[in-house]
Amino acid sequence: MTAALPSRARAAAEPAALPPRASAPRLAIGLIAAAAFGLEMAVSDRYGYVRDELYFLACGQHLALGYVDQPPMVALIARLSAIASGDSLIGLRVVPALGLAAMVLLTAAIARELRAGRAGQVMAGLSAACCAEYVAAMHELTTTMPDFVFWAATLLLVTRLVASGDPRWWVPAGLCAGLAGEAKWNIAFLIAALIAGLLATGARRLLRSRYLAVGGLIAAAIAAPDLIWQAAHGWPALAVFRALQGQAWHNRATYWPAQVLFTGVALTPLWVAGLAWTLRSEAGRRFRPVGLGCGIAIALQFALGGKPYYAGGAYAFLLAAGCVPFGRWLASQRRAGRAGRAPRPLLAGAVLVASAAIMLPAALPVLPAGALRAVPLQKINYDLGEEIGWPREVALVAREYRALPSGLRRRTTILAGNYGEAGAIDRLGPALGLPQAYSGANNFWLWGPPPAPDTAAIAVNGYLPLLRRYFARVRLVAVFRNGLGVSDDEQGVPLYLATGLRVPWPRAWPAFRDYS
């Protein structure tokens, strides 16, 4: 009798056996994914390049194993997209739009692993398509796009790991995490949070497996080239992280309201319910390590002062988890409506779509660009404003450059204060007769300094103290206006003409470095 007690205790500690997975409603989920892709492509060239895209396109022209502020994947995607599409903006945005379709498929797949019914799987896919954070991130080619997709894929694989108890899933999970690390280093926070979730539950036994070591080695091998590049260049990413910490308290102050705003008011109860389902319900007990890991990842970014969207990929699991009980309730209500009344699943879907429609102007450039002057949605989604005015700004630089006497123009370089300006000049300037731009911003600094014969500079946005230190004469020649009155980082930017370089560029260039 006493010998039976430990076995009973062990049995009580083990989660109940899982029911079989419901069949996947492939047509419905596929239609949602196609609609999400179509929405993104419909507005793909409505404004213009966003600041970061101009930088990534420049990085794509200097392919390397790593960069100051990012791993190499997005630069490679930018380069391949430019080649495949004839260097068009629409072509650049195809891969991000496919990313939103992938989020729909992955979130629905997670819901199926959690044993959601067909209605729950459809609602999970729809919730991903209606998540304002995902819709906004998948509009443009930035590191956030593959980061979200790889977080969702990693969560799907770890969900299969805990559902099956088969440690062999560590191998594809390690492969996925390694690829994620080549897109954005952010995946390390999710991995740490998931391990903490496993350690805190009975699923810690899954950590005692040689397959975890194999998966870890695969991830390390994929990440190694970028780490070697960072080491060879003095770990510039650390300087970038220190600069980002300057925004930490602002990020903490806006973090939790942003979690509601970025996912959407209608979706917030759903992901909160998903977290509660994994932490408190017997049905979700087996998946508690993953739910706990997602909660830890979100809280960890708050504690570290990270930007509110850094843990956004975790919502793929939490939304899917919320759709398990929600889908079951919808299924039970399917036949409850009276004649002439819309079925509950359709009403629920309509609520999600309506919630997404309300946030759509803040997520995508659906309004005329000039409307941002009166309705400053760029205060919610910074990138909306950063898609405006680049051709006009480059044209202003070209005007001032052409206005120089020919002798002075031949020895004048273009200095840009940030990588968006430098990228815009490199992308749009050659057609206007502009030379290559130089900048102290991130990887542009490594691609400098300007040519030795260039003893004069047109400087865009900043550098005034440095210009006065290293040049004999500095004067303001123009101020940029985007013509729409839209408030963004480029509105009111000064242009200076600096002549009479006092020291050779190799001596002056270290002072221009700005890793941020």
C-alpha cells in the first residue's frame, strides 16, 4: 500500500492523455492567409520606402556575415528581392506580405497542436490576420518581420515537443532558433523564457535529452558566423544595445498599454484567456511550460526596457491558446441561434475583423499621406511617417549639390546624419547626379570614410559640432520640408555646406561614428 503512494503521486503529477487532433480546416485558413497577403500587397507601394528598408537595401549591396546592428538575413532578403523584382518597392514587400500569411498558418497550426477544434483553428488564423502588430510589421522588410515568423515557428515546434513528449523535436526547434538568430538576436529571450517555463514545470524532464544538445549545437553553428563577425569588429552590437537603453524608461511607461493597442482591443481578452488557460486549466496543463514561457518573455522585455513590440511573436501561441476554449464555446453555440440570426462564429469573426479595421489606418498606409498632418497616426506607428518624403529630400540635396561651382562640386562629398538618409541618397541619388553618400550611422560608418580628395561636404541632418571642428567654414544652405506638413524625423532637417577640411578623412572619421 505504501509503495503505491509514490506511483499515484506521479500519476497525479502527469498531465492527462491528449485527445487526437481535430482535422485542419485548410480551405478556410488558406483563404484567410490569402486575404492577409492580398491586403498587404494592395497597399505595398502607397507611401514609399521606410527608413530601415533603405538601410537594409544598402546593406544588401555590402553582403557580409554580420552587421553592426543586425545579423545578415534581412540584408540578404533585400538583395534577393531587389534582384528578383527589378529593384521595385512592390517587389521588396512581397516577402513581408508572405510573412503575414505565414503567421496565419502558424497560429492556426499551434491551435491544432493545442487540440483546438475546427472553429478554434479558424479563429486562431483569423486572430493572427487581425492582430494590428502583425499587420503593421508585415508591411515592410525589417528585422521584425522574420523575427515574428521564427518566434511563431519555434513556438509551434516546442508545442509539439511538449504535446508528444518526444525530445527529438529539439532538433528542428534548434534549427529554427538558429535561423531566427540570423534574422534578429531577439530569439535568445524567447529561448531563455521557454527553458525557464520547462524548468518550472514537470516538463523539465525534456531538458535531460541528448537531442536538446544536438539542437543547441545546430543553433550555435548557424549563429557562429555572425558572432565571429561581431567579435572581429569589436562587438559593435553592444554599443547599439547601450544606445537603445536610453529609451528604456519611456518603453516601460508605454509598454502595457501598447500590448493592448498593438494586438487590438478585441484580441486582448483572447490572448489573456489563452495565458490563463495554459496556467490554470487542466485541459491546458500539458502546455503550461509554453504559456509560462510566453508570459515570461513578455514580462522580461518590460523589465529590460525593450520596445513594446519586441515580444510580439509570443502572441501567436497565446492567441492560439485562447482560441481553444473560445472555439469550443463557438462550436457549442453553432446551433443555438434562432432562424434569421447569424451564427455565433460568424459574429465572432465579424468582431475581430471590425476591431482590425479600426486599427488599420494606424497599421497600414491606407489614408492619404497628407492626412497624417491632421491625424498623427505616426505617433502610434512611427514607420508611417518614415515612409514619407524621401524623394523630395534627396531632390533637395541634389539641388544644393548641383548649385555648387563645378570645381567645388568635384571635391564635395555627401554626409548623412542617419542611415535612412544615406540609404535614400544611395537609392535615389544616382538618377539625380549625386555621388555615394557617407554616414557615421551603424554600418555606413564601416563603409567610410569619404574619398581623400573630398575636402568639402554637404551635410544632411546633424554633425554641426563636428563640422565646425573639422572644417574651416560651415553655413546653412537649406532646410527640408516634406511638403505635406507631416511631423516626422526628417521634417525641418538642416543641410549644411562645409568647406576647407582641416585634417585628412582617416583622422576625422572616427569622431563621426554613431552606433545606435
